[in-house]
Amino acid sequence: MAINIRLEKALTDEEHFALFGWGENIFGVEDKRFSWRPKDWHFIVEEDGRALSHVGVMETSVRVGESDIKVGGIGGVVSVPEAQGRGNIHAAMSRAAEFMHDKLGVEFGMLFCLPRLVPFYARQNWQLLTDPVEFEQPSGRVVSPFHSMVLAFDNRVWPGGEVKVGGFPW
């Protein structure tokens, strides 16, 4: 069985259903009814042509204090149940980080996650932000109830301060 990671601009309907249609509330946040931005690129881990895992990427900027920071947003990170724990996400996250650095030229990667996932991302050198992060929702600006993490490129240091996301989270 051959594992492959490919980069696509869009998921097919079949891939979307395979990756995200296998359960209820698979991210543990669907009941909160947040609005999310679509991803611009999709790293798909597949085995023998079947989509097993996914990492979505988008390019944006956030305001940190008085500075605008160019970030690569990571979202839609998922593995189907039978593929969980096999290292697929770690491999796709590594490829996504290379892509964000080499192709997008962003200063940092940034993601939102549940508390239980912080150790997983920390093992891949993502750093937890302690300052509040705000983003848009249809009802207006909200303080993120999620943990926010960043991945520094080229030995950059996150400047610290309140983070304002322009638009919906990813």
C-alpha cells in the first residue's frame, strides 16, 4: 500500500465527503456554529488513491499590536478514523510548513485548536500564544475560545500582543 501526499487547490466532492463526512462534530466545535474561511490549498494524504488525511492552508495577515504579520493559516486538519495515529498528519503538516515557508514566503504559520491538541502541535515546534486573539463572526468580533499557535520561520520571534484576525478564522 503506497502512501502519497499531494497538493491540490480544491477537494473533489468525493474527497470532501471521505475526509469530513464520516462523523458528527468531528472537530469538536461544530456545535458552536462558528463560520470558517475556506482554505486555498489542500494537502491530501492518500493510500492507493483513497483520501485518508487532510491539512488545509491559506495565506493571510493578522494584526499583532501595531504590526501586520503575514501568516500561513492551517485548518481542516483531519484523519479518517482508520488512519488516525499513523503519522499522516505529522507528514502533511511538515509538507504544509515547507510550502508556507518556501512558496508563500510567510513569516509564521498559525492555527486554532482545542486544548487537547496543543501537545500534538507543540511536538512539531508550534508555540502556544498567550495573548488574546480576536476574529470576525456573523454576529461581530469575538475573542477566540480556541487556543492559537504559531510556527516561526527563519528564526523569527512572535512579537506578542493582542492578535486581530481580519475576517473569519480558518
